[in-house]
Amino acid sequence: MLTQLPYLAVVLIAGIGIATILLKKNLIKMIMGLGVLTGSANLFLVTLGYRDGGIAPIYTSAPEGVMVLSTVQAMTVTNIVIGFATTALLLAFAIMLYRKYGSVETGDIRRLRE
Amino acid sequence: MSQYVPLLVALPLIAAFAMPLVGMLGKTIRNSLAIIAMAGTVTAALLLVYEVLVNGTIIYAFGAFDPSLAIPFDSGGVPIRILFVIDAMSAFMVLTAAIMMFAVVLYSLSSESEQTGQDGYYALLFLMMVGIFGMVTTGDLFNFFVFLEINSLAGAALAAYRINKGLSVEGGLKYAFISTIAGLFFLFAIGMLYGQYNSLNIAYIASVIDLTGLSLVALVLMITSLAMKAGSVPMHFWTPDTYSSAPSSITAILIVSSMASLYAIFRVAFSLYGVTMNVVTIGWIIIILGILSMFIGVSMALPQKDVKRLMAYHSVSQIGYMLVGLGVGVAVLGDTQMMNEFGLVAMEGGIFHIINYALYKGLLFLIAGAVIYRCGTRNLNELGGLGHSMKWTMGFFIIAALAIAGIPPFNGFASKILIYESVFIFNPYISVIAMVVSIMTLASFVKVFHSMFMGPKLPQYAEVKEVPLPMLIGMGLLAALIILFGLFPDLVVNLLIEPAALAFIDQSGYISSVMGGI
């Protein structure tokens, strides 16, 4: 049961993230929700890669034990960088919209629909 | 081992990051760099396609001299390196992307010539090409995710590039949100597959996959997220906003990137899962998504007044045709008799429609861009009488409009007839719906043609003249290909489409091309 706990956390965090994106009307909060969702994806990947008693594949004076291929950790680092870039881009859009529309509420940003 | 594979990604990547630096030296030098990089990438793409068609599937292992080193001898038969796998289907997508890139870069040289910030524009344009070429050639799931994100970020930034009082930013924001959420869902699915099979390589996972509950969840997540990126109903709401607010040349490239997502749906369905999943259910889900896209797309397009918004709704509707054609292929996968009878033809129709759609839809958006470039408005009620002054543009519009409506002898007809004929045997109702949608498409484009080009010359457009030569060359290239593909469909189908469809069906061939004899 205890080993399943991280997966439960992943589902919870992802749920919070998706709910924030869907329910909040404020652009900044929506972007925060996206950040939370990215965090849950990272937690999921890191949890998957954990092997009990495994050691990192660094060969110089390595202790006895099973080495674990660190693909998942590499994926997580990549995703953190991608998430950073996405958040930066979205926040830049939010700044632009605030300058042009004077608001970051989604209710006010609907000029395209008219 | 082909040396053209890395060039496909490396050339545009170097060009993208060199662009802001070279831009400091002056406009002419930067534009020449854009042309040289574009020509180099397109040449590499064409040579690669030729090589694949002659020699069959090409494997490129990053960091290894020899593709046989893709699976290190002490890894226990698991591919560890990142692989690019270019089979006939990938080659076909590379060719589509290369043609569109060529046209768009030429067109941009004029259409963007009076705008600011062109260094960033070309840098993002080339980054986007990196994403598209990577998505269609990679044989590794996580690598695909990275290219998907490169493509999404560059695409969103480009869609919002001309701020246009905030309108473009609105469209770009929607695109960025949708593609990021889609990307994260895809990443969850990758994690689920990695947790079970300890690999990211598509061919390796395909060789060991069985349909556990977790694999099924992963399949659903992948198809949903990619359909979201491709812009099919019911996740289509971003397409009209983003396509209509982005610059026209960018919309043409966004269409190629949605094609790359569509390709990935079927790469997952055919090559990754194959017959292990319940093909009939998944096939029907894809077909129903396709029918809904066709019908909802075209009925939303009919009342639009904004020319680009109208065209954007038509792209939702056209994606439906490809989903139906390839969905029928999924539904009869594993049943040799039905596959030979009509499944293969339906898939050929769907695949042929990918390149045809990219050509005529790209051309339509470039024409809309040309009209906006000269007249400054996109409202169909304000436009009129342009046939007097923009004769070439009008000619190209007639070609593209007849092609999208499926009138012979243009390319839209060639692929639609393949879909009609074969889907009719599968289920006649789908075929009837597809034809009705085609008629509605024609109706809507007759309206556009009439309100843009017909009528007396309007006084406010008296100064309007034909667009500059590079824009005409870009559009003319696409128009020429539309006519060529429409006149000689047999040639194209035999040379490109049939190998591509066979590559999709032949899952064991895909696996053994990577895994070798293991």
C-alpha cells in the first residue's frame, strides 16, 4: 500500500491541475494549473523509475548492487525544461493580453468570437 | 545508414539559431540564409525520400556508426539508442512537409517583407520545421514528445507573432494551452508504457506489447491527445481561432503540423498496437470522430463571414476524410480478405488526402493571405471585384476551391473517389455523408469566390494590384502540384501512397526493420 502512495498523489495532483485549468477564469491561475499538471507528470515519471536497492550507473568506485538505467530521470529533467519554456511563453502571452485588453479574465478575452 | 537523416533536423536547427545573429548583418544576408537553409533541407528531404523508396526502410541510430549498433550487443536485445526510423509512410510525410516548407518560405519573403521582427519569425519558422520533421521520422516515443513540444511552442509563438491588437495572442494562447495539455497527456501515456515494457522504442514495445488495462489507458490517452492536436471534433474549438488569427503563411505550416499529429495517431494505432488492440472498436471510434468532424466542420463553415475563419472550419471538415479513410483501415486490420477488398484502398485514399489537403488548404490560406495583404480586410461582405486586378490569385483560388470540393481533374477528387468507393463497401452511409459534405464544401466556396472576386471593381480597391512575384511563385508551385496530382493520380498512388499504406499495415516489417533478427 505504501509503495502505491506516490501514484495516488500523482492522480490527486493531476486532478487539481486539470480542475484549476477548467474551472478558473483567471489566465494566471490557469497557467498555474498547467504548472501543477506538469508537476504531476514529473512525479509520475520519477516514481516509475525508482527501483528498491538500485544504484546509479556511475562506474567509478561503484558499490555492489544492481545498476538502474536512468532513462526516466533524464526524461523528467527534459520535461522540467519543457514545462519551464511553456510557462514562460504562456506568461508572456498573458502580459501581452493584459496590455491590450486590460484584463486577464477569460470572460474579457473573447474579441475573436465577435 | 543515410547521411540525410540527421541533416533533416540539423540544418533547420542550425539555421533557426543562426537567424538572429545573421539578422544583425542585414536583411539581404538573412533572407539568403533562409533560402539556403530551406533549399538545403528540402534537398536533403527529397534525397532521403528517394533513398527510402529505392532501398526500403532506413534506420538511423544516433551516436552509432552502423545501424546494426542500434541494439548494443550487451543490452539483451533492447534498443537503447535513440533511433530514427524512416519507412515509406514517414518518407511520404517528409515529402509533404518539405513541399509546404518550400512554398511557405518563398511566400514569407514577400508577405513579411514590410514587417518588423523578421529574425525571430524565421528562427521560429525553422524551429517548427525541426519539430515536424522530427515527429514524422522518429522511432522513439519520448523523442516524439520532445519534437511535439518544440513544434507546439514554436507554433504558438508564431501564431501570436503579429500581435494584431491582441487578437493573434488570443489564438496563440489557445493553441499553446491545447498543445501543452495534449503533450502532457501523451507524456503520461509514455510513462505507462515505459513502466510496463522498460523501453521507449516504438518497435521494441510493439514486439512485446499485450493489451493490459494500463496499455489500454495509454492508447486512449495517446489517441485523445493527438486528435486534440490534429484539431478533430470534439476538440476542434481552437482551430478556427488560431488558424484565423495567425499570419497566413503560418497557418499553412500549422496545417502541416496538424498532419504530423494525424500521422502519429495512425503510427500509434498501426505500428505500436496493431492487432493487439480491439481493432474494430478503435477503428469505429476513429471513424465516428471523422464523420463528426466532417459534418460539424462544414456546417460551421457555411455561415462564416471572415474568410480565414471559414477556411479554418473547412480544415476541421477535411481532417474528417482522413480519419474516415484510415479509420476503416484500422477497423479491418488483421482481416486479410476485407483488407484486400477495400481496406487498403480506403487507407490509400486517406493517406493521399493528407498530401492533397496540405497542398490545397495551404494554397487557400496563402491566397487569403494575399488578399488580406493587398486589401487589408478579411470580411467577405467588404471584399469584392478583385477578379479585375488580381487575376493570378483568382486563378489559383479557382484551382484550390475546385480541388477542396472534389471536382475532377484536381487532386481532391483523386483521393476522395478512393475514399468514397472503398468506404461504400464497408458502410454505404458513411460514403453518402462524405459526398454530402463535399457538396456543402463546394457551396461554401462558391460563396467565397463570388464575394471576393466577382462583381464590379470597388472604388476602395482601385489601387489594388497583383501580389509580388515570390508570393506568386510560392502559390503557383502548390497550384501546379494540385493539377499534377489530379491529372496523374495513378503515378502518385503507385509511387508514394501504396508503399506508405503497406508500411502501415505491415507491423512485423516495422518491428523487424529495427530489431533485426532478434
